[in-house]
Amino acid sequence: MTAITDFTVKAADGTPAALEAYRGKVLLIVNTASKCGFTPQYEGLEALHRNYAERGFEVLGFPCNQFGGQEPGDAAEIANFCSLTYDVTFPVFAKVDVNGGDANPLFERLKADAPGVLGSKAIKWNFTKFLVDREGGWSIGTRRRPSRRIFGWISRSCCRTSATTGTSTATPAPPYHPGEGRGPVGKVAVTKRRP
């Protein structure tokens, strides 16, 4: 089966962006929106990104306007909002559909790897998250609010040696805990599935 990092998506400016650039990293892939009740999660996502980036962790944001029209802006408006409102430094790609006939192939794969409750393959709302291991071979689907278990998984994954890159990190970053002034990141329903 194709690794997540074998996909090519569109950068915010519409040019092709190969996820190969993230091979060997732990990824948190999120469908985002600027006008949603969950939008403050950008703050927590940015905190995760800053805490773990040096240890091989990346947050990848994909704006989506499919849920209540809550991401109506164009690429420049979205980038401006993320930068000025939440000081976002993680990559935010071009707007995508995550459900339906025009769903981005990356999200089709993520939904197949980590179905929701009762095997649902549809993303239910903004800020659904998918954790992907360093080899891009499996994912954990997350729904809205993460638990300490998820933060532990990120910490452990970021400190393991990568079979792909051979890199290792000796000590984990301090755990991020929601509610410590950095903003929530959302609720989690964990499902694992190996390809």
C-alpha cells in the first residue's frame, strides 16, 4: 500500500507539494477552518508543532470549507489569518474537500486507514486529526479533543529511531497538556489500522 508520504498535494499557492519531504517524520494531519468554534485549536496545534518539531514531528494543515462554510477565504486570506491570529508556523496547504466525490486522495487514504465510530469513513467536522507514524504506513484517526494518551504517543514516536532516516532523539520534549494556557487541540477517538 502507498505510504502517506508518497502522496502529492497542493501547496497554498496551488503548486504541487510532495509529502515525500516529510518522510521519516511523525505527522499530525488536520482539516482546518478559520470561522469554526474549534478554530482556537490552531493555538494548541502550533504549541505541539513548536514543542516537537526538532524531534521530527510536523503538523500539516489542510483548510476545508465543507462544514458550514467555515473556511470561505482564499489562500492569501487563510495564510494571513493563521499568521496574524495564531502565529502559525506549520505548513498550511491549499483548501481541500475531505468528503464526497471531490475528496482529496490523501484524505480518502487517511479515512480508510482510520475509520470513525462504527467504521464510518466520513469526516464529521473541522479539526479532525490523523496521526501518522514515521514510515507513513499507518495512522490514528482523532476526533476533536486529544487525551494525554495521544500526547504520550506523539512524545514516544518522536523519540524513537526512524527506520527510514536512522535518526534518534535521546530525550522527549516536555508533554503538552491542554488547558495550560496554550489552547485546546480537540477531542480524540483512537483507531489503529495497519495497511
